[in-house]
Amino acid sequence: MSNRPEEGAAGEQRYGQQTARPDVPAQPGAPAGPPPMQGPPTQGPPMQGPPMQQGEPTWQQGPMGPTRLGAPMMITESETRVTGRRVVQYIVDYILAGIVPAIAYWLFNRGSGTLHGIGWVLATVIALAAYFIYWVSIPYAYGGQTFGMKLLRLRVISKDGGKASMPQLFIRGILLIIDTLIFGLVGLITMVCSRYRQRIGDHAASTIVVSAEYGPQI
């Protein structure tokens, strides 16, 4: 006997499975068709935060205080227009920084011969230590401010807007000796002719002096 009716029934069953619509529920007892084809999920536009304005860096609290995130951002020139206050600040700081060395030389630089030489060396060591503490350690520990800067509301920072590092402050402090030549005219002329009011030590250390109100209190 021929099996054509059975082949026809099987063909209709396959045809029913292929033409089943995904939006029509399957009838009870009917063979389940293939799962409907689904396209890739649509994606909306990426979420964007508010645009960052120039001159407003992003800060994050770190182990050494607030640190700036993202690409380096240059300080605006208006933030460095504090030359008048810097002149007064240097006068105040030089008086304060010279107290300890003056006392040391007065106490130890006496006598004659070998005793005088030992006293002079000891006074010099004390003077150098006081110089380093005043111009490097104190600004590093107190947000880029010496006592004179605190009084005149100034502070020194890195040129990229972050906290000035110990090497930067050290270079800046050493070259202060050159900036104060000819009663400070070397440093003053360099600042006036500089775009960001930087003296020689600031140029070498990549630091600038701004108002104390700039940015977070680092």
C-alpha cells in the first residue's frame, strides 16, 4: 500500500510549523513552532553628565589630601595677578625666616681659632635646616602656604592645578636665592614679565602663586 497520505499529513504539519505567527498563541495540542526571531536590543543614547567648565578641575580626596582628576588644566592668568601681595609676603617671610639663623650665628659664631670655626659650621647647619623647614616643609604641610602667605592669603601650587610636591618646593626654595638678588629686583622683574607671574624659581619648579581662595584647600 502507498504511504502518500502519511507523507501529505507530515508535510502539512511541517508547513503549519513554518507558517505559525509569533503573535498568535499556540492551540492546545498543536505542535509548538520555532521561537520568534528577535532583533538586537535597542540602545538609547549614552548618559552624559554636565559638561566640565574650563578652570574647574575635578578633585578627589586622597591620602595626601585632595588630588585633581583628569587631564591637566591650566590656571587662568587672572588667578595669578597677585604681584603686589607677593612683594609684601616676601618681606614678611624673609624677616620671619631670618630669625633662627640670626640667633644661631649670634650664639655660635664667636671666639677665635678652632672654636670659631666649629661655631660657624654649627650655625650654618642650623641656618640651612631652618631655611629648608621654612620654605619647603611648612608650605608642603600647610597647603602651599608660608606664614607670610597665610597672612596675605596666597599659596603656591603646581602649574597644573594640583598640590605642589616636595621636590617642586625644594627647587623653588633654592632658586629664591637668585630671585632675591639686587634687593629682589631679579625676581620682581621676572614676575612682571611672566604671563603667569612666575619668578625664576617658579619657572624651574613649574609652580605658580595664586590667591588662597582658588580651588579646594589643599
